[in-house]
Amino acid sequence: MAICAAQKFFGVFSLKSSSMIQAEMAQGPVNPIKEECFFRADGDILRMEFLYPTPPDNDRIILLLLIAQDSESYYVTYDWASMETLRSVDPRINSLRLSNHFRLPTVLIPLIHSTSFMVATHSTMSIYKNVLNTDGPVVPMNCPFPTLEHRPRSRNQVWTHWARARRNRIRNSQFDDIYLCREDGMILYLEIGKSGDIERQSNLGSLGCNLDTAFAILPEGYQAGDVLVTAGSMCGGGLFIEDARKPPRCIQRVPNWGPILDTAVIKARRPTTNPLSRDTQQGMGLPFDRIFTCSGVGPDHGTISELRYGIEAQIGLNIEHGACSSITGVWGIPVPRGEGTLCLLTDPMTSSLIFIPISGTEEAFAMDEERSGLDLDHPTLAASITPDGIVIQVTDASIRLSHVVFQQRSSITWDDPNDRAVVAFTSGPLSLVVVAIRNGSDVRVELRSVNSDENGCKCTLIGLPLALDQEPICFDVEELGGKLYLFIGTSEGKLLIMAIDSVEGLTPHLERGIMMGKDDLDSPVFESLKLISTVGEEKRLMVLFCGLRSGHLIPFRVTQDDTSFEIHQLPPHKLGETSVRIGGYESDKTLAVVSCGPGLWRVSHSPIEASLHYSLEKVWITDQSKPEKMQPIVDIFNCVDLPAQAPATGLSGSLLCITDNTLFACSLEKVAKAVPREIRVRGNPKRLVYSEYLNKLIVAYNRVDFDFTSSTEGTKRWIWPKIGFLDPDGETLISAPIDLRTRGNESSAPTVLTRQPVGASGEKVTALVDWKFYGEGNEYHMIVVGTSFPQVEYKAGRDICVEYRGRVVYITVRQNPPGIGNIDCMTKRIHMYNQPVRTITSFGPSSLIVASGDDLLMQTLDPSTRKWRSLEPHHLESHAVSITVKEPFIYVLTARHSLIVLRATQEGLILHAQAGVDKGGLDHVNLDGELKTIFTANRGGAVIGLREFGLKDDRLVRPVFSAITPSAVVRVCRSFRPHSGGCEIAYGTTLDGTLYRFQMLTENEWRILRFIQYSCLADTNICPFRRKRRMAVDELCPLPDKPEYMHIDGDILARLISRGARYLEDMMRRTTPDNAPPAYAEKKVERFIEFARLVVGETNDPFTDILMWMENMLRIEI
């Protein structure tokens, strides 16, 4: 092992054998070094590698160093016999100067054959062969890189990393296979022959991420190709499979942090607008907000990210199927012997069967009726597989049984030719079949049992068929209290429950009707049924979910005793306007999957024991090779069960989905997490704003253009600010129609077509506003862009003075043609300023507040005359960073003097109030409510709430709450979630990529949460890294006397929720301060109940109710 310093010194270490190191690791202290020796090298050490010896030097160790000294670069080799000890080694040293073109190579690659190595710059690679040859100087072989893409900027990219592909022994004896990667993600594959010459160069395409930090290949080959692992310093990486003659395919994204520069919050579309209280479950699973952020690293790797939270479902298998648009059902049937999965598809007329093998090298293929033993000439109603390996298929004309191991087959048809099955249900683990058969206007339900013996497969009728006077829509069979019951959902909105007896068959047990809201006129027609069940420490928790065709999800709470059970309807959920489909796993009753329109959810029980609540969490389908993929509309889905009495293989546990013309399988995660969606931007996005008029996100970003003309000195570079548009539901950024006419053979600056919004080279967008203004009863729209640009003045001699100026550009936009998505832009007016423009906001019907330098200006446009009128500028103590308006007041957060409140008058802007402290502001928002609170984010991580209510003679706004975040919050946005009592929600984003949610509290809510937080801070299980604090007795009654006491840490409360209500009760009874009287614990519980009663009302179990209230309040839905 060799280690070098940046200059002058390097060391060589001889390590102990692996067996000795492993023994030291198991027994005691580890010292892997056997011998060591240090050497001196004159100059800066650029690279260092061991070379591969070749005959006749097989017994020699060769160390290569690239050294820069003065203005020259050299390669130096140190070689010695492998049998020599480092203490007595006297290496042979050879040195050779590199050509001027390779003075600073970015990559050094040791080659396997002919004791050679390769160095590379951004444009050329050079191979030095037989470097130990003493007959004469080594002549390098130079080879230019191929043209990987027709973009001038690619000529300025640097090659950063390499990896050697592992091949078989015969291949390695003839070729050296090298992956070479560039910083922008381009991959080159080199095949170097035994002689040391490059036999072939192959362009593999781009990985779509920066490769400035990490690039490697898995040492063990993958059966379908090489597996590459990549990562960037401030952008995501991934695992890629490189198949022969195919572009790299991403199989797993590796997320990484990136600086968030701007944030926009959009109101999410919801199926209902009914007002919801803060602690209700009816709004669960339906986010109010969509959060978009922009970040950028490098000239071509900016991203617009939609921040989402929920259950991730990664697409692992994707099959194009032309007839998917007519598919009405899909079933995944795992083959018991682990060979693969049968995928049964049905449409209104026929069925089809696809076999998906487990092996990654085999492709899926269609199976015919003769090979499968199933009926493919009729539509399938239900299908499953029994523990014995019998595949059950129910069509409208028959029941087919096919044993996948013994090739036993059976078919049961209806006695009357007029009989047609309309609804069916199969339970593989129970080996049961339930079929509803129609004959004219009569409907009967049959119950059958499936089994097999040496004589073949049988489907035996149990009891007599049960006649129904209602139209059945869906079935479900569940076990309650040791007995089996059949649940039937009907077209009349009735839930019928039938008891199942192994001899008598089906007998009516219970009937319940669906109770819709008094203002709800939707029809209660059933579509699907599913029961979830969780076994807790105290009892079994069960909820029956009914999906209706009106878009409602109706939950029924199921309570049981030893001999019977009862059901009670809970408040409904309005998920959409289409049918609600519910599915789940027979092997896992703790969860179910729900779909309605474009939405997909997972429903499961709350983690709080003794709670009857459930959680409805969004499921986000992601494609690792397409991080910008929007949530598809899942038409049909099915949960593939785990095979009985066999390990999970193939698609077991997956979620099969049908969308458009595609069948894909997803792996469903167990725990909710952040699931961002990333849209690539070829540039660095800086500002982001949403336009309701265009229904687009407006993005201001910088693009870099180069001029490589040989007649100029070096490379010219232009940085241009540009405007782009993004549909919130789209996957690509639409650039404003700008034509940069510069080509690689032109030395002049790029020219821009007239009427197009583009900035000058070096100009930066500092403010972006979607402006809606009024005049003469009309409504107008413009995009207002504030910029900062350098103006250079050359003085006497070599002195250069750079001053920054500002512009405000007014751009009219419209969709052309309307509804297509193309945006037509035209610059209407430009205002110049002597100082950079910092921020802009709208005021009144047709005015703008512009912050330029330390001045604040109000500009008013008369739409009828198209003339501007300006008031006298108001000078600030420091420049403004954020402005909001509540007419007639203007709230200005400054860079060094916190908040200033101005009032607009006919004469100008006058001071109304101020914070009166020296705080470096970053952003702020005004919160609605009677208390007039201003939420400010400041440098150093301080988040402060200032209250304008009740100003005194000093005109100072008072802080009412404050908190410190680990990273400074740079952007603050209000949520669209409805609020009551001034309890608003705001989001904050930081430069390191963190998203915070800040929620305002009422006084009673603050008291109970603060009381709970005091106890959590002293509990080492919840706060293990906090020093145990001394609690004071007066903390039994927390008082809002200091702003820093008004902050509640939601992360602490979330850790308490995961431990349950009984842990909260135990914590309240056992956590006492030092030197407290014996009655302190009892009084503490009394105080807790008193505070809880003010929030959740009178209750028999305040600990459970408070924890459920906290769970609803802390639930993340974006």
C-alpha cells in the first residue's frame, strides 16, 4: 500500500496477511502494517498508481508517480524486487518528462499488459508502454477522444474516473476493458489489446448525473451485464446496468443533497372542498399542497424537484402490451416451484396469460390454453392458487382447475346453458370459490371448495345455492371470531354478511346500508371490499373498507367478542370521481391498496396500540430510469401474494399495475418516506414562481455557452439568464423561444431574435414575479423579472472598476395556441436602475414595489395610457431581501436590520413599525389571522414570529415565538391547508435540502404539547443524545412568558407517537424531577388530564386520544 502527501513525500507500507489481520480483529487491537518506508519526491504529486509487471519483470513491484515541478510534469517509476523487505529496499528510479499537452492529466490508468499506463486530458489520451525499458526513451502513443455529442460545451468537460470491467480468464489474457467517465456523466468503453494499443472505443451514452466524486464497478459480474455505481458531490447518483450493445439502464437511484435556491407551493387538486377540522381523518391521504424546489450543480445538471411524501413503489418490470387499454382485470399467480409468475389478464371478451420467469436473462412469453389448462376464450372474473398448487380460474362460463405440478386439470360448467357468472371471488389459502350466477332476472350465489387427490382436482359445492334479491357487485371472505363470513356489496348500497358453514353453506347473518352525508347526492353503489386486521397487544383491530363507484371510501369499524361481532360505519372519504378499487394480500391482512382515478393509497392501522384509527398514505410510483416520471393513472392493479409453504420468489409481494398500454410490477416499500420527483434542467435554475394564468411554473435559470474558435485566445464563455416554463404535471421544461445563433465556428457574441426574453452575458435574475393587474375593468398578466448585471469601467493603468446595475424586464406571455402548451413571450418594457434589483412584489390594482439597492420604489402603471408613475424612493438602512403586502401596509425584511413595516400614502411610503433589532433576514411571510403575525427566517437558523397587534408608542413589533434550526431557512412559503383560529402552516427550505413544516398552535394546544415535551426531554429512550435536564416543579404549569419557550419540537413528538399511548402514560407517571415531593407524579398526571381535556374534550382514555390527535397533527401529506 502506498500513501502520498500533496507534495514532497510518499510512503510505502507492507501489510500483514489477511488471516493475521482477521485474527487481530477478532481478538484485540488491530495493526495491519508489517513494514513501512518513506521516500522524498521533489515537486507536487499529482497521481500515484501501482503498475502491472510483465515478463521478465514478474517478480518486481512497480510504483508510478506523476509529479509536477516548476512548469513541467514527469512520470517517475520506483521498482524493486518483491522479495526485498522495505527496510532494505533500494528502488530503481526512472523518470521521463511528459509532453506539454499532458502536464495536468485528470486520469491515470494502469494497464494490465506490457507494463504500461494511460493518462488523459479533456481531449486526448496517451499510452506509455514498457516504462521499465532502459534501451531508450519511451515514445507515447496519443489518441484523441471520439466526438461523443454534437454540443460545443462537451469539448470543455473533464474525464474524472475510470473502472476496470471483470471478465473471464481468456478475455483478460487478451484485452484490458476499461470504463472511462466524464464529469457530465458521459461513459466511454475502451478495449485495449495485449500489445497496449486501443483496439476499440465505444460511446455508451450518458448516465444523467455528475461524476465528479465516485465511480466504480461491482467486482462480481451480473448475469445481465456490468453494474456501475456512481455518485456526485451535490447531485444524485445511482446503480446502472450496462448490457452489451445497449445504453446504461438505471435500476436504483442514490439520492444526495443539493442546495435549494427557491421554492414554490401550489394548491393541490382535491375532490372535495368541504371544510375540515384540524383533527379529522376525512382529509387523510389528500394533500393540500404541492411543493416545488429548484437546485443546480454544474452547467447541465439543474433540477426542478417536486417534494412528495408517502410509500414508494419502484417499477422493476415493464412490459409493453398493446391491448392494455381494454384490460378489466389482472391477477399475479406465483408458481410454487419458484420458476416464475403467471400473469392472467382479462378483457370484456377473452383472457390472456403471460409467464414471467425469475431469471433476469429470460424474457416473458405468452402461454396458450393447451399448455396452461385455463380458459382463455372467456373473460376471467377471479383467479388464485391454493397451497397445494391448484390454479383456480373463474370465467363467466366455467370454473377451471389446473395443477401446476402434477398436470391435473378439471373444468366445471353450469348445468343450465342460460346461466352466466357475473361476480366471483377465490381464496387460495382457504381453497374456496364464491360465484354469483345470473339466469334471467334470478341471481344465486354458490360456495365451492377446491381440493385434489390421486383422481384429480375437484371443486365441490358446499350446501345449497343462496338466492339474492339484490344485484351483487363484489365479494370478500374473512375470518371473524373463528368463523368464516362472506361479505357482499350490492348495487343498492347494501352490505350483506353471510355466515359460512362447512356443511350447510351460506346463511344470512347481517345487513347494513351505506350512510352518505346529508348533502351528498352520490349513489352508494359498491365496487370493492377489503378488510384489514392487525393483532395488537390488547386486542385485534379490524376495519372493513368499502369502495364505491362514486369515488367514496367507506370504512366500517369491526368489533368482536368470542361468539359474535358488530360493525359501525365511520366517516367516509371522498377520494375522487371514479370507482374506488381495493386490493390486498391474502398473506398479509395488515394493509390494503386503494386506487381512485390518478390516486393510489395504502391503508393500514395506526401504530398506536388501543387506537381504532387507520392511516391512508399516498403510494408514489417511481421509475428509477426516469426520475421525472409523473404519477401514472393506474386503471387496474393486483397484489401478488407470497407462495404458500415456499420462499418468496419472482414477483411475490409485488404490485401489478395496468396503465395505458403498459403492464408493470412495483415493489412496495414498507415505510413512508420522501419520494421526490426530479425534472432535469439544462442549466442552473435560480428562481421559481407559479402562474395561475398559465398554469405553469416559471423558471429563471442560467445557461452556459462556449466559443472554441481557434482564432481567439482561449475559450470564450457566456452565461445567459433564460426563462422556462414547466407544467406542474409535466415531465420536461419548455424553454422560452430563444435562438442563440452562435455556432462553434463564430467568434461574435450570440445574437437573440427580437421580442424574446433573454438577458445579457453575466446578468443574474434576482427577482421573478407573476404580475396580475387591472385597469378599466380588464385583467392583464405579465412576468416581471428583476436582474443584476456588472458594468465594467477601465481606469488609468490596469485598474478596473466593476459596478453592478439593475434592470426590471416586463414580459407579456400567452399560450399559443391556447391549451397546447406552447408559450409566446414578448418583452414590453425595460426599466434601468443604478443599483441591483433585489426583490419585487405587486401592490394594489396596478402597482409594483421594487427594491433597488437600499431604496424602495413604488411604480404604478396606467393600463389605459400605458404610462408609468413613480413615487419618491424610500431609503432603507440595508437592502431588502423579501417584501410582502397587506394593503395599505408593506412588510420589508432587510439584510441586516430585520423587519420594517411601511404604509403607502399619496405622498409616498412612511414608517409604520419596525423590529428594532440587527438581524440578517432571509425571507418572511404574513400569516392570516386576528393576531397579525409575521413569520421571519433569519441568518444563523433563527426563525422568529413577530406580532404587529397592539403597537405601542415605540412602534416596535414584538417577538412572540422563536426557534433555532440547524441550517438557515432561506425560503418560507404558506400552505393552502385550511386553518381555524389563526393556526396556519408554513414551509421552510434550507440550502442543504431540508424541508421544514411550521404549524401555529392555539394556547391550549401549546400547553399540552409543551407539557409533554418537558417529559420527553428527560426520557433517554426518546431523546437519547440530550443531557438529562433538571425539571422544575413549576413546569407543571408552563407559561408563555418567553419567545423561545413557545417552540415545540415536532420530531420529539413523532418519536413519542411511535411508542404508543401506554408509553406516554407510563412516562407521565414515572418521570419526576430531582427533589420533587412524593405527590408530584400524581399531580403531574392530573395536570396532563386537565390540559388534555381542553384539547380533546371529556374522554375515558386521554392518553390514547391525545396521541391520536398528535398523530393527525403531525401527519405529513405533500
